[in-house]
Amino acid sequence: MAKGNIGVTSDNIFPVIKKFLYSDHEIFLRELISNAVDATQKLKTLSSVGEVKGDLGDLKVRVTIDKAKKTLTVSDHGIGMTAEEIDKYINQIAFSGAEEFLNKYKDKTEAIIGHFGLGFYSAFMVSDKVEIFSLSYKDGAKAVHWSCKGDPEYEMEETIKAERGTDIVLHINSEFETYLEDSTIRSLLEKYCKFLPVAIVFGKKKEWKDGREVETDEDDQINDTNPAWMRKPADLTEEDYKKFYHQLYPDQYDEPLFHIHLNVDYPFHLTGILYFPKIKNQMDVRRHKIQLYCNQVFVTSEIDNIVPEYLTLLHGVIDSPDIPLNVSRSYLQSDQNVKKISSHITKKVADKLQEIINDDRAQAEQKWNDIKLFVQFGMLTDEKFYERAQKFALFENTDHQFFTLDEYKEKIKAEQTDKDDNLIVLYTQDTDANYSYVERAKQKGYDVLLLNGELDVHIISQAEQKNEKLRFVRVDSDVVENLIKKASEEQKALTETEQNALRYSFEGCLNNGDKTHYYVNVESVSADALPVFLTQNEFMRRMKEMSAHQQGMTFYTQMPDQYTLVLNSAHPLIQQLLADIKSATDAEAEPIEKQISEAEAEENKLREEQKQKKADELTEEEKKSVDDITKKTADLRAELKKVYEKHATEEKRIPQLIDVALLAAGKLTGESLAKFVNRTVEMM
């Protein structure tokens, strides 16, 4: 029996492994099985070149548990190891020095396993003792038994082993006895080893017999050794791709929309299949569904640092031996191979989408709303993807026709270019709620887009930034005549007194609260337009919508929703109402209006006189005289407003017209709607 110390320069190597890798202790099984698969693959290679003669026999990797002995064993029939090879590959850990190792990787737990050839030593994270029983394929080789209790000392001796290959026996620590449970090991095997190229066996298959589950004589193979992504696209049917999708995601019942098969040999190695799932809204987003493999060994589904964030919305598999698997995230972000792979995947995704819209426009339009969120997310977060997406990103109008942005600009430029040469894109987020506004726009010969997606407001803002003289305006943000201003038209305007009579009357009947605030504006629109409209400022509304998805914009979310009630002074109903208001209130209102006019004239005179002096030259008396007249004017306006408000409470047409505007905008509900209905019946 030979005894010795493992070749490290410090006694701390095992405590370091256990401490740094504690949170990742389950990967010990992945590492041991990966080593077993490597040994098996090497044997196949040697056989193919004639260095190993005869039948290779059973090459399955077997995992077994002995609860009585508290052991877990990984066995292979690969090339095995001689005593010299164990000494070289197990006893001599390739460190330049343990102290350097500790200093360099103390904050990078991911960097230890695999990257430094420590895969085997991950077994000590869960074991009190590890044993190796190995017999090399070489002629005349003698079997070797190696054992170590998790310290630098080991024992190695000759032993008897009937079959070529290696058995790794783990004596599981009492703290980790969960790894002696069949369900735990099966779960880990299905997670990490589901698609390894060598058969992985864990126990026997079971079947129901006489009302109970019994073992059969057939090995229970965990993995598919030839998964779809390792096969040639020409050898796969559409059904094969769908079958593999459900093999990856057994709980996913929807079919994928389409797939991309990746197969690159140069300048890096990359294989895989990516699927586009249906994504209707944020609730449908299932991140971290792309599984990363290295030579068919599962590594992780956390691939944020390998592909752009929006690509994490896709499902599928990426397999590349060129992606560093056990290094820090900062290293991943700077690694050139990772950057090339990320760029290639982005291009392939864009190419696939472009191919669909070129070859089958109907299919692209049919599936657009299922992939819209993904495409828009990519456009907003990746400049290169945005440039490519301009050719396949679609917009849908209220007639359910689809256009790229360039196609749509061409469609509307004749009718929807304003007097300042701006191209105005009208849109609605709810066709039913904005029905009257949409119909009014169509009567003018305008087209209206339907933009009801979660990212649409961000996309149109991005489009405006990238396209000079392009503006998106929601169809209810103003009266349609103002949305696309043409050459100026002479319109009969009301006097300030008449406007005040209307504005104050309507303001007295509006219910302003903490969450909603209404303003009143008087405009001469046209006789055939509605007498009243409810509009909402495009900028403020868009800021509030964007703030719901963006940090740092809470200022807008806290503001009340602001609407403008537009009184169409060109409409006969408003003209008649104004005449009736004036007739009923002139006796009280005219004397107040005269006083207001005199007070404003006096205030203007005082201000004009004081313009000749600097602010610090004004006396307190002069300042007070302006303040007094300003307050007097405000008090008179308040008094005038009360006159109109008093009349408004007796005038049923005013609340009726307000409710008509709210109803047209989809804002009249509940008790207010019931009152409107009852009032309508009374007025008929």
C-alpha cells in the first residue's frame, strides 16, 4: 500500500473546496458523471483508431445507492486508470500555489470547479471519504484502489477488479444524506444528464403489477443520447422539433410558434435549437427557459450574460464547448467567444423573423401578436436588433391590416401630413372606448393604428426619436381637426365674456378628485362635430404609461389623470346653450364683468408705471397697491364664477353634455351612468 500527500502547497485545499462550493454542492454528481462519460468517449475514440481491440461491451454509466453503507457510486466502463495515471491526475492538483489560488478566487466561487480540473474533488463537498476502484484498458494493467478522507493524505494500493473502467464511491456525510434518496438523485440526473451522449442508468424500470409497483429486469436509462439539436436539420421533421420542445418542457401545453436550428463550426462551436413561445403579455413571460449545455452536459438556465436580455424570453437549448462554464459573470461579459456567440444568435433570430415575413407574410401577420412583445423588447434594448427589426416589426391598424413602419408611412403620407410637413400617426389603445374618435378620424380620411401592447408606448417614442418629423398622437388627445393641422382656416371666435360664461358653467358641474382632474376649453371646431369632446394630453398620458414600466419616473404616476372637456362653439347646441346662459345671467353677470374690466385696466396701468423702476426701488405701498388690485380681480372672478355655477345647477343640458363627452370616451360608468340614463329619460 502506498501512502502520500496530495500535491498542493497548503493543507487548506479541502476546507476551501467545501466552503466555497457549499451553495453549489449538487454539481458534484454532474462532474463525476461528466468524467465517466469522458472516459467512455475516449475509449470509443481509441477503438475507432485501432488502439483498443475487440468488442467494447457494455458502456453504460451506472449510478447506484447503498443506503445501508451510506454510499453513492458512479461506475463506468471507459478507459480506466493505472496507478501512475491516478497519481498524475488525482494526486497532483495543478496549482501554482494554494495561497495564490485562495487570493485570486476567494470571491469567485463559480471559478473553482471544472476551470481548474477540480471536478473530481467536488465529491468531497458531500462526502466524508471518497474511494476510486479503477482498471485501465491497457494490456497487463493492474487494478488500483485509491482512498482519501478529505484531507491531503491518501492511500493507494493494488486491488482486484473484474471489469475495465472506474468506480467512484462516495461515503456520504450525514449532513447530506438527501443524496442517498432515490428521488433526489433521479432529479439531479434528469437536470444535468438528460442529454449526455453515453447512456446513464439509475436502477431498473418499474411497472404496475397486481396493484403495486415492482422492478423489472430492464435498466432505467435516464437520458436521450442523441437529442434533436445534435442531429442534422435535414434529418428532422416539424413533428420532431415539436416533440423535442415538449421533451424539454413537459408542462408546456402550447405549441411553439417556430424554431431556429443553430449549427456553427467556425470561428466557434455552437449547436442548439431555439423556440419562439407564444407571448401575449408580461404574465406569459417565462424567463430562463433556454438551457445551456457543454458537450451535452447541462450547465445552467441562467444565461443573461451569454445572450442579450430579450433573448432570454426564448425557449430551447444552446450547446457550446467554447463558453467558459465556471468563471465569473464579469469574465463572461468580456469573453470574446461569448460576444461572438451572442452576436451570432441575435443575427440568426433576426434572419428567421425576416425570412418568415419575406416568405409567408400571412403567417407573420397571424403570429405577430404572439411574438410582438419579444420583438419590441429586443428593439428597445439592442440597437443592432432594432436596425434589423425595422424590416419585420409590424403595426396593426383598426381594420386589422398589418404594416412595417416604412409601409405605413407610405400609406398615410398623402392625408396625414400636417401644414408643418410632420407625418402624424393616429392611434388608439382601445377601439371600443375610443370608437367615436376613431370613426370621426376615418370620416376625415385618416387611418388609425391599434396600439394596445404593453411596450407600444415605448416603441412609438423610440420611433419618434429615430424618425424626424414623425409624431404619434392618440386619437382622443384632441379634437380631430387639431390632431393634423392643415392650412389655417378663419373661424368665428367667441368673446372672452362668452367663453367665460360657457367655461364657468361647465366647470361648476365637473367632479374633480385626487385621481382625476378636468379642464374646460372652448374651441370652434365644426358644426358637424360633436358638441363636446373629452381629450387627454398626449405627452402627460404617455409619460404616465411609460412610468408604469420604468423606474425613476414615479413623479408621473403620482399625478392625477388630466382631461380637457372641449366645448365646440361651432355646434348649434352649444350656441343655443350659450344664448340661454347669457339671457339668464346677464343681469347679475354684467355688473361684475364691468368691475373686472375696470380692475384689470387699473392693474395694467400700475404694472406699466412700475416697469420704469427696479424691483428694489419699489416702495411697500406701491407693491401693496398691485397686490390689492390683483386680489380684487381674483375675488370678482370668483364672484362671477358663482353666478354661472348657480345657474348651471338648474340647467340639465350642461351635466347631460358632460356625460355625453364622458360616454363617448368610455369614462361614464356606475352611478354616473345610471344618473345619465335617468336624466335622459326625464328630458325626452
